[in-house]
Amino acid sequence: MKDIKLIDAEFRSEERFSRLSLAYKGEEEKQKVVTCIETIISKYSIKPETYTTSISKGREVLVIEYHDDMDRKAGDIFEKILKVLEIKECC
């Protein structure tokens, strides 16, 4: 049985704070996520904190957090990331 490639996304937001978490498995998915994020984020003056965490069964999560996002630009950035990665649903 083939491994199904799937990037899971989770979004959280509070006043002036937004976070997008992207879970993936394997080097191919990792490179797709990292390249997408670097390309999109580089186009904006507001810069996030990012970090990666290993989770179970060989999966990793890349987290993008914006703090003090007064103008709510993170939402537009996250929407572009989801579109490029072809993620249709976000928890």
C-alpha cells in the first residue's frame, strides 16, 4: 500500500496573535512546505517566529506564529500558504 501524502493544517488566532501549524511526513513534503513558506513570507515586512517539532510516526510540524499583528496581515499570508500547498481544510 502506498503512503498517502498529506499535509495537515491547524490555525489558531487570538487578539494580535495568529498561528498556523503544518504537519507533514517525509523529505518531499518537508521541502514543499519549507519552500512555500520561505517564498511567501519573504514578500512581507512582518516576520513570524517559526519552529519545527518532531511528532509520532516520523511526522514533523512546522509552526508559524505572528505576534503583535495589529493590522491582521497574518491571515492573508496564511491563506496564500494554504492555497499554494493545496490545503482545502484547516482545523
